Amino acid sequence: MDAVSDYIADFARFITASPSSYHAAAEAARRLDGAGFTRLDETDEWESASGGHYIVRDGAVIAWLQPAASGPTTPFRVLGAHTDSPGFKLKPHPTIGHHGWLQAGVEIYGGPLLNSWLDRELELAGRVTLRDGTEKLVRTGPFLRIPQLAIHLDRAVNDELKLDRQRHMQPIWGAGDVRDADLLAHIAGFAGVDRDDIAGYDLLTADTHAPERFGKDGAFFAAGRMDNLSSVYAGLVALLEAAERGGDQQHISVLAAFDHEELGSQTRSGASGPILDDVLTRIGEGLGATRSQQKQAYAASWCLSADAGHAVHPNYSERHDPNNLPVTGGGPLLKINANQRYATDAAGGALTARLAAAAGVPYQEFVSNNTVPCGSTIGPLTATRLGIRTVDVGVPLLSMHSAREMVHVNDAHALAKLTGAFFARE
């Protein structure tokens, strides 16, 4: 197999192991452990030591590679991404149902493309917390489905589909009398715990269809949650490759995979929260940095905010800027917005050009059509919180926020090479 095929095959394994942000953080931790990284507990004192280290906070993971020659003003190279994806989250008192159907009461998480979740076999995945505070990861496998109404009962469905977020998006999981059912008892069975021991849970839906390559010459890759596991995986691969080289770079390489980006990031494990500053400050303190020296390190640092973007859609090209039409297979996107919804500026554009040249990959600019509101990323949040120079990049997708998205395999691999250049010694 060639390098691209190897990359996509392992990317598929990473996605399959990561049906929720909590699973994604756990899978990243498993791979970091295998590469010799040391897991640190935030409640402990940290001794300054060279090599690889990481923490997990809820569904977020921060990992870093500290060279032996690091000092109080050694700059950081931060790859920022996020582990969560849009979907549906299980509500309290989740066992509901009508007319002989058992359903799950769910709340919409983020901004999913609702119709894409219909008629798919879904699983619930995430964490349960027991009464003693113990947390356990759980996933059900195929267990739920949100069925569409047959066309015979709605002859106008192909002219206009309107989905009520409360009435139409509650998935089915069984048949019977709702008074005799208990969804949490089934969750407990999957988790291998007693039903009465479950005191809390964070459980979300995920599509269970396996990732697949398809199209002419297998050029395309389809899977759920590529926004933004495509960036988490690329950053993880690049960090592990830097560790294999011996960590001889002149900066501290950091993978910051935040949670809750799809909700606005304002949580303890989100990019608007304290997690990255907490880690970078503690690294600096371990190196003897004063507050002034920490600010010196930040001033010389860079953040590469990596989040998926939009390839031009062949059926809706008018939704894109007519002079900036990023094509599939044309390389990662340099994401630009005049109103700083993306953090890229001229300096960031120049850095991207250097990285792409060093990595031997193409890249292409993305800017929104003026009539189509622009989304945002963790880039501006990180730049605002820490003052670190930031540039926004990402792979071009189709069907973003669908239950199943698609990417060109060369673009996914090129992002990892670009990130590898970002972490490489200069």
C-alpha cells in the first residue's frame, strides 16, 4: 500500500474507535501511551521533563513534546482541533414512546444536517458516571433509528421537507409498552454496570456505517465525524512522527484537541475555557518561566487552527465566492475571513506557504461568498485568549455536519504532511 492508502486505512480505524468526543480522547491517549508519552494528572505537581506528555480532561486531550533544550522562553507550536461533532444527545428521563414504539428522548447537539440522520442505524456513545464518581465509556453499536415518513403519507415531501426538532427527531429503539421499558437499563448492560449505579451520563448519537473509500480510483473517503476528527488525527500523526524523530525541534510541539467546539467552546474543556492556558502555563512554570518570560514564549509561538472547510459543491457552486473555488484534491484550505471569523492574516498566510513548500503539498484559499454567513473555529478564540499568532487551515469537505461527510484522500493526507512540517525543526 502507498502512503495515502496507509494513512486513510488508519484514519478509518481512528474514526471507528471514536464515536464520541470521550472515545476520541481515549483513543488518542491509547496511541500516545503506545508511543511512550506520559499521562499526567492535573491534580498532581508536574516535574519538568523532556519527552512526550499529555492530559485528558473530559472529551479533550492536550499532548506535547518537550525538547531537552527547552527553556523559559522556548516557543510553542500548537495544533488546535476539536473532538466533538454535531448530533443528538440523550436527555434526562430518556425513555419515551408512543403507539407501541419505544423511543429515546434526545436534544440536538450543535448544528447537524437533520435530514442526513434519517433512516440510519445509529448508536449511543459517550460516558456514564457512577454514584462513586467512576466514569466508564460506553457504546451500544447499532441500536437506534430515526425513520422517515413514507412518501405515500406525505406526497409533497420531495418538494419541501420540514423537520420539527422535537416531534420528528426522536429515534426508535424498541417495541412495547413504554411503562415497562427503561432505556438506561439497556445502557447499563452495554456499560457492564448496575442500572441503579448510574448517576449521570453524556451520551450522543453516532452513525454506525463503517468508513469507506469509493469513487474512481478510490479517490474519496466517506465517514462520520470528519469535522473534526480529520484534524485531530492529522495532528496526532504529526506529533507521534515528531516524537519518533527524537523531539529535536526548537519549540514545544502541542496537540490541543478541544471538546464542545460545535456548541461555542465555552466549557472547561473547550477552546474558550482555561485548558490550553492551564497546560502551557504549567509547562512554562516547570521550565522556570516568570510571567514575563511566559509572555515572551507566547509572542514567538504559533497556533495552527485546523478545522474542516468547504470544497466547492458541483450542484451549488453559486454558494461559493466566484473567484475562490477550492476543489477536491487541491490540497488543504487556508481559511480567510475579513471579519476574523477565521484568524488568518498576512503573516499566517506566509507561514502556510512555507509549510506547504516544506511538506511538498499544494494548498488553496477559502473565503466565503458575501451573501453566505461565515462559520468560525477555535482559531480566533485561541488568539484572543492567549495572544498567540494563529492561522486557520483544514481539509475541504462535502456534506459538512451531515451524519456522513466526504473528503478526497489526498487532501486528508496532505493535512497531516502540512501539520508535520509545522511541528518539524526549523
